Amino acid sequence: MENVKELLKAHEGLKREVYLDIENSSMVPQEIVEAMLPYFNQKAYGNPTLTHKLGWEAFETIMEMAQKIAANLGCKTLEEVNFTPGETEANNLAILGTASAQKNKGKKIIVSEIEPLSVMHVAEMLQKNGFSLFKIPVNNEGFVNLEKLEAAVDKETILVSTSAVNHEIGTIQPIREALEIVKDKNPETVFHSDASDAYGKIPFNVKSLGLDLATISSYKILGPRGIGALYVNEGVNVEKILEGQIGTQKLWPGVENTPSIVGFAKASELAFEDFEKNLNHMRKLRDMLIEGATSKISDVKLNGPQDDKRASDNANLSFLGCEGEALTIELSLNGVYVSSGSACTRRVLQPSHVLVAIGRKFEEAHGSILMKVTRYHTDEDIQYVLEVFPKAVERIRGITGSTKVE
Amino acid sequence: MSRMPLPYNPKVLELFKNPKNLGKMEDATVTAVAGNPMCGDMITFYLKINDQEIIEKASFESYGCAANIATASIVTEMIKGMHLEEAWKISWKSVAEAVGGLPSVKFHCGVLAVGALKRAIRKYYKERSVSKSWLLEELSFEEKQALEEEELAKMLEKRMKTEK
């Protein structure tokens, strides 16, 4: 703990701070915090399944919030929105809950090679327990290979899961096309999509896409952490994966987190208010970041696709000859907060599986930096980042010197 | 495996911010490398050794995390003015101690730094065909570890190529 205090002291006196690590956690805007506050101790703090005023208030609140989120998702009814404690839990529920409900129909599961770990690791766990797993490869921009997908789906296939937008490199997948391919081959296959990086960030509607299951996450749209949801299309059978007291949420036992649900709904409301304007603003900042970094710094590679094929908020760049963890620390000491796909920050030997899957060499992945902009960031924020970045890269490259593979 | 934050101590942070003895040495007597950029972890040492087998100057370059940079830097400080036999006795644990301790997931940085140093010393004598009673044929722990990491990188590279 002493060390952490010293590390924090090293950040004193920063002239500006810009937080771009929305992938890993986010700041919660004041207006969202304020929307949540009354629900901690002024109203609706009861258990929504119980027969007293505070319980009924909670019930009413949760249904109202579910209705708001359902509307933003394009659902028919609020019953299709199942709150969970987050994206990880919703993905676990989608994969394990489907496997458990459909196991008599078949034992094959298909996921893309670049799924988040809360899909990937769960699918791999099922593989160890007797299911067969096929990972669909992606091209160098992260688009799933639809031919391989088509070839892989058979009558044994109970589940296909591929993210609507990749969390690391922002690839917007052709979900509708993928879904049609899957349903043509096997109408009974359940199609799940982790839409945590699509919801509120690109036009996204579960009904027009025809999805069976979709995961959304609160903090990815600047709501509080600890809350997410799994959309389950009416008629799709998913079994719960935890046991306990079931309340208003039929797929997740335990006491509902009313303040966080309120924060999640508020975050949704704000993300969808002035949707186009927000999107254009984020795209502008994203492109400022990408173009600024690639023009000011040599040997930089963009990871993932460009322009309209890329999520509005995502910038992921590899700085060659620059180890990512060292770069994140150098940037942090200058008030710019980002993450890296380097093995070092991930505490494992292998770097980001997403970057490896799109054909990046390990040393390119180790030098990768992931940034996500929000509607709250300003031009000045990005200008500051672009002022700090070249100096930081130059200093880390100075330490690398000639220590690299020829 | 849990994913702990890395509470680097002030000494590591200071060496990261202001590394001592950084940079290529043009008149180095011996140069040695350990690690592989595939692992995100690589160190080069440059040693200037005089006729009395004393390390007059040492410098480093590092492609790696803050712990990697700090341990490489501290090794160059520790060995300055040392006889090669004395430098050979440095262990990764004493390096970790010298930087005020390392998070356990970063122990291998200290190991790699000492691995690079021992490689340099071995190389110095080998190039001169000199054998020393204290310098065993068998690789030291740190040299073995560095080699293991490099072999692993090669294996991963091979596996990636065959998968593609």
C-alpha cells in the first residue's frame, strides 16, 4: 500500500488529465450519479419482491428502468431485459445457460476468435466438459470469416456467439449477415452477441438484427459498474446458472441492485439522447487521435478497420519498439490514462488474443495502446493527449535503443 | 490466476523515470542480450572490462516493462568497479532487493537482467579462451531461465506460423 501512495504522489501537479481507459472501467458522469442517489436511502430501497411500500417502489422502479432499456434496445417487452451484475455475468449466463438448456439438441458451440474472455473462457470450459468448440477465424481487420462460419454450423450446433463490435479493435461485425447464415443452416441454433461495445455506440436494434441473445454493459456507456443485462428474445430457452432466491429477475437470483439499475437506465437515456450528434463527436475525436498519432509518431500501426467499419469511440494503435506497459506508465505520469494489450499489463506471457488473431506479431501486440473516447471528451483533451504521446513514445524508444529483433 | 495491480516501489519508479547508465556503449568490451521481444522482455548489456578483469563501465538498453528497465539499470550500478568473479556471484534475489523489492509477477525481470549479465561474463572469457574455476560449464539458474524464455518465444512463434 505504501508503494501505491508513492506512485500516486508521483502524479501530483499534473496540468491536465485525460482518461481514455473506458474499456476497463469508466468515470460516471455527475448527472448519472445524481439520478442514482435517491435510490440509496430516499426511495425504492426495499426488496422489489416484498409487500411493503419500499418494495413496491423498488418493483415499480426496476420495471420502469427495464422498459427504458428495452426501448433503447428495440425489444418488444421489458421481460426480455434480464439484469445481471455485469457483462461478464451476462456472457456467462448466455453461454452456460444456453448450453444447459439446449444440451439435448447438440454439443457444438461456435465463437469468434476475438471474443472477450467472458465468452472465450466460458466456451473453453464447456469444451473441457464434453462440448465441441469451433473458433471462427477473422481477417486482419477482425471481420469474422463468414464462409468458415457457414461451413461450421451443423445440426449439432446449439450456440453461435460473436460480438457486434469488438471490444479491443472496434470492428463492427456484419451481425445480420452472420445470423442469416447460421439460421439458414440450422434455425434452432441460438445466436448470441456481446453488444457491450455496440449499445449506445453504433445504431443497434436487437429486433431488426433478429438476435436471440445480446449482452449489454452499464459502464461501457458510462453508467455505474456492477450492472449489465442479457437480452433474451421471447421464446428462447436459457437456464439460470446460479441458484438462490429468485426475485424480479428470472435468470439471476439475489437482491436486485436498484440504484445501479437506475444509473444504467440513465446512462442509456443519455447515450441515446442526441445519438447522431454524440456519434459524430466521438468519431471526430477518434479520428483526431488516430490521425494525430500516426502523423506525429513514426512506426505506428492502426489495429482494426477504419472509418465507418470501426466503432465510433475506439482507437487502438501499436507503437513499434515500445513496450506497452512501460508506455502506459509514462503516459500516466503525464496525465493520460490508457491500457495496453502487452503481456506485461495482462500478467500473462501472451499478449492480447485479439491482436494475435488479426495477425499482429507479438512485439506489435506488446506495443499496443487501447483508447476509447466519450461524448464528454473535448478537442482540447485530444490535443493534450497528442502533445504528451510523441514525447512518451520517444522516451520509451530511447530506453529500447537497439534492443530489438533485426 | 489473479490479476493484481502493480504497486511498483519508489526506487523502481525512480529508475524508470531516470534510468542510470542507459544507452549503447560504442567501446564495449563485451555485449550480451537476454530475452525476446516476443515476450515483451529483452535486455542488452554493454560492459567495458579492463586488463585486471574489472568492470570499468556498464550500460544497458531494455525493451520491457518498468521492472525490466529498473532491474537492468540497477545491475549496471551494482557491477561498476567489480571484478568479474564478484559480479558473477550476483543473484536475481540481490537485484530484486536492490530495487527495493519486486511484485512476484515481476521476479522474472530480475532473473532476466542477471541472466544477461552472466551471459556477458561467460562470453568475455569464451572469446578469450580463458577458463575460470568459478565459472562452471553448467549454466547458472538465471542463464537457464533466460534461455527457457527465449525457447518458449520461438515455440510460440512456430506455433503461430503453423496455425496461420
